Amino acid sequence: MANDTTIFMQSDGYIVTNAHVIYDTESEYKMGKATSVSVIMGENHDEECEAEIIGYDIQTNLAVLKIDAEGLTPAEFGNSDDLQVGELVVAIGNPLGFELYGTTTCGIASAKNREVQLEDRTMTLIQTDAEINSGNSGGMLLNSYGQVIGINSLKGVLLMVRQAWKALDLPFRSTMQRRSSHP
């Protein structure tokens, strides 16, 4: 059983998280694809919904899930291309499941488009000095406007949202909103 953080992408129940949560090829157990996935949500963590696996990409470590829900508040997605080296970033996640729910760490964007070799794949990542704890995977990396610009991933690295989304080849109804004060 894997615990991870997720992000509501759209109000109709689409969720993004890390692929290693639903497809285990890297742990000592090598369990393969999950046979069932549930999402726990609600202010008191008292709502559990079965989730359908819509798609996943092991190379980018991203997965899209769908729960049967409407009227959810999706995250606001920014454009990681607009991120400036030295800009404040905030990482949010749930290390150790609900024990440390909503852990927030902050730091700066140390580099953009950093190519990192992870086992048999090369990933283009955002590098930050914000602490990424075990269990923060699938959580948000936010820019200084509170917009999601990356997804926390294994080994303390962050995926660039736009690049990784293309790898899943799924339709994405953007929630990106431009702020007049942001270039």
C-alpha cells in the first residue's frame, strides 16, 4: 500500500500524482500496476473515493486518476517556463501519510531545465533547495503566486508540469490564469 500526495487538476475529479504510487517497479517488492486505488480527502480525511487510473507514464513519473466527483476546487496551474532562478518556491505534501499532513517547506528555484539521469531515464527538472520529504511525492511545487509549477517526485526532484503532461498524451483543460502583475 502506497501513500502519496495528489493534486486536483479539474473540478470534475481529475487528479495528478506520481506514477510510482500506482505502478511499482522501483521498490524491493516490484508489485507492478495497482489493482485498486482510492483517494482520501475532506477536511478530516473522512471521505474515501475509489479512483480510476486514467493514464500513467513511468518515464516522467506522472499518473492521472479520476474520481466520481463534481464541484472540486482545482489547483491553479502556472507556467514553469516563467519561473526565474532565485524565485521563491513552496513544496507542499503529506510525508508519512496523514501524520504530517500539509507539510510545507520553502526555498528557491536553483535551476530550470536541469537534466538528471535517474536509473534508465533522463528527466528535465526544476532544481530547488526546498526540502522534499518521503511522502511529499505527488504534491505541489508552487511559485510565488501560489500557482502549481511542478510536481514533487522521488528523490527530491520536481517535474515541470507542461513537459510531463505532454508525455501522458491526455486532454488537459487548463486552469492557468494570468495575473497582471506576473510577466
